[in-house]
Amino acid sequence: MLSHEKLLEILAKSGASYKFSNDDATKSFKEMGMDSLDVYSFFTEIELELGIKIQDQDIPHMDSFAKIYEYVSNRIS
Amino acid sequence: MISIRAISSFIPSSSIDNLEQALTFEVTESFVFGKIGALRLPVADERDLASDLAYQAVHALHVNHGLVLDEIEALAVVTQNPDLGGLPHCSAVLHGKLGLQAGVACFDIGLGCSGYVYGLSILRGLMIEANLSNGVLCTSDQYSRIIDRSDRNTSLLFGDAATATWLSRDGCFDFSSPILETLGSEREALCLSEGKLAMNGRKVFDFAAIKVPAQINSLLEREEIDSCDIDLYFMHQGSAAIVNAIARRFPGIKERFLLDIERTGNTVSSSIPLLLEKYLFSIATNTAIISGFGVGLSSATNLLRRI
């Protein structure tokens, strides 16, 4: 079972330097000020930490923390 | 022992202002500084071919380091943009332009960003096999010719450059056996499409951020060296984001991963020798890791040691 805290820890390891609040979960990454490479870096870190492969075709749908959480939770459950 | 004796380079004087270019794509200044890292992208004169850029780099080796052109016995050119599509091979064209004697082994290596690491070992292998004393490994690419200037993914990254590395029996840096890998199933992540470069940025980023640290660790393990005992890490300068993503895997020594692409951008197979020319020969450097990765998707890593 993936916890929010674990995913936040992965986000921090990906090099993200901003403070994440609960309100941010449903904001788009763009609204949070993350650029495309911040998001790539987050995906890479998820793949390394959780041992899953994020497919290219799934990426356009994962534009917020909440959506990534849902996607990853489904993949590892 | 065949080893690295000296390195020279040629960077075209004309260049693109990357901040200005970024505005046309609505890319922010902070993204250019922090993620791309290149403020200027050198562009070769449209009359200059890969052999012309390489000529300038070899000439600099002659002027700055005393390479006697008549003593060159092997000449290799790493390029993906050879003159006339590679027929005749670019190294033969360069041989002619330099006016070298006939007894020179010339060949091209058609690799991208991993090409320099491959090239060192290929040229050394040939020199040992043919009992040669002086060889020159050139890297030369003008990606400006194959960039679609309306493509944001590639326009902001690549610069033109050439380098020349002198391998000889009395060099100062030896190199080990490389680790070489290819992921051909992902080759379309970086390839030509209708004559222009197309890149799946996420796949290339993923490949570099995962594969390269693993390859470096494999090499360190094989050589029985701790990562802290390496003075400098010379990564292919794909972008600031890629170099930083690799460096993050080595906490505590991140600052040893050099990043210096402000004036050059990603110069493909030239990026490692450009860095080596600038930083390897300082007195404080005794051991270094070089790692090239990109087109293929191909990756290559090796260890350099001061003799």
C-alpha cells in the first residue's frame, strides 16, 4: 500500500525543492510551478523507488500529484 | 602503453542566443538557466562541414601541443553528420585536408554522445594491433544542420563543436576497459525523422538518469574503487537537468560532477573531450570517470588514471 508520505518522500528525492501542502494535491503541476523536467524527474524517481515502469501513453493524464498517486497505487496494488 | 597526451577543440564563433530563442517558445529564463544550462549555442558556418571543424581542432593540437602532423599514424572521426553523407568517409576527407602522409589508418565511428568513450578504446585497440605510436581521435558534429528550429525539444539544446585527442605512447592519462551498453529497443527516442532530429525527452532523461549511475557503479565495483576516490566525473553534457539527475545519485560528491555547457550547449560526442580539455590536466586530478550516453540508446563509461 502506497502512502501519501511515501510519494512525497519520492517527490523530494527527485530534486523538488518546494514545500508541498495538502491543497497542492489536486493542483496541476504547472500551477505548482513544476516544469516538464521536474515532472520527468519525479517519474524517474517513482520508477526507481517502486520498480514500476510508467508508460508514455499514460503520462498526459498524470498532471497532478493526486492523479499520480492514483495511478501508482493502482499499479502496485 | 597508449594513453591520452593532449586535447584541443574548435568551437565556431557564431552562436545562437538561447535566452532570446527561449522567448519564442515561451520558455522561462529560469528553465534555460536551471534545466538546460546553455546560454549560447555555437553554430558552424554553413559552408563548413564536419571535416572542416575537425581540421581546426587538429590544427589546434598541432599549434598548442606540438603534434607533428607527419607523425600521425591513425586518424578516427566520431561523427553523425559526415561530409557528403559519409562517402567517402569523413576521416579520409580530413586526411586530405590536413595533407597527411599516405601511411595513416583512417576510419569513422558513427556514434553520438557515447562516441568519445567508444572512440578512445577503438583507436587504442587499433594502435596496439598495428603497432602505431601516434593517433588522433576527432569528434565533430553540426547538429545545427538537422535541428528543426520550430521544435522546442531540440532547438534549445544542441551546439556545434569539434575536438581532437592525441593518443600516444608517452601520454599522461591511461584509461581502463570501458563498459558499453545499447538499448536498441528505445532507439526511436532520439533519431532522425524526415531529415530532422526528433527526441522523446522523457525517454532520454529516464535512460540517462537510471542507466548512467548504474553503469558508473558497475565500473567502480569492477575496479574496486570507492566513488569518493574519483576526483572528477565527466558526464556527457546532455543538459543541466540530466547531469544534475545523475549527480543526485552520488550524494556527498555531487559537486565533482562537472557541468559546463553555458557557452556550448550539448555538443554530442564533443562534450566530454571539451570538458577534459578544460579540467582533466589540472594538477589536482588523478582519477576521473567519463560517461557518454544518448543516441542508440547507447551508453559508455570508462575510468581515466594519471600515469
